[in-house]
Amino acid sequence: MDTVFVKPAKVERKWFVINAEGKVLGRVAARAAAIVRGKEKVVFAPHQEVGDFVIIVNAEKAALTGRKTVQKLYYHHTGYVGGLKSNSYEKLSARRPAAPMQLAVKGMLPKGPLGRKLLKNVKVYAGPTHPHAAQNPQLINL
């Protein structure tokens, strides 16, 4: 089978809104990552940016199953020797309410330049409002 190359001008890109209130964080992130990647399109190519834009609202009200609010840890490294730091979900969401959703989507995208480019197409907001009304986003029900 031949490799599909889609010209960027021919890709039709839409905007979608996902309301994460009461939904499981991982399921919302997985659906958002698939839409941003373009996996639901006929012209999907794993090496190109053909996906749509996704707005996730009410990210702070996303649910976690089990005891993950206490047990789930997020790690980052400062760059110094012995500089591995960790935060629990509770601490991270108290400081930056949209960060757990953003990190979940980031983890589901490809690593490297394409993944960093695709992450810019995901807009995560802790509350119910967003500044992208001019793009006429469509609501997605999970």
C-alpha cells in the first residue's frame, strides 16, 4: 500500500468541545487525543497533522476511579542530580486544576516534534467558559 500524503491546505479542520464534568479523566483524554491525532478521519496519516482542534472544559471536575486522587503521582525532573520530584493528584489539581487533563492528553500523543505540535491543538480549561466561541465548536457527548 502506498503512503498517503495529504496537502495541509486540503485538510478540513474542525473545532470540538468536550465537557469533562463527571466523566472519567482517562476516557476524556483518550477521546481528545484520538480527535487531535486525526484517527477518526479517512485521510489519517500517522506522520502528518491532519486532526481537529479540541477544547476541554470543566477539567477540574473530571472524575478519577478508585483511590487515584490520593495515590496517583506525577513526576518531573529538575535537571540536577537527584532532582526527581513528585506531586500527588490532589496537590497538582489544587495548584493547577487543568494540569492533570493536559498531562493525560500529552501522554497519549506521539513523542517527538509531531506530538508537541499536536498538543498545541488541545485547549484545556478548568472552568465552564472558553474564549473560542468564534470558531463555532461542536459539542461531543461521551
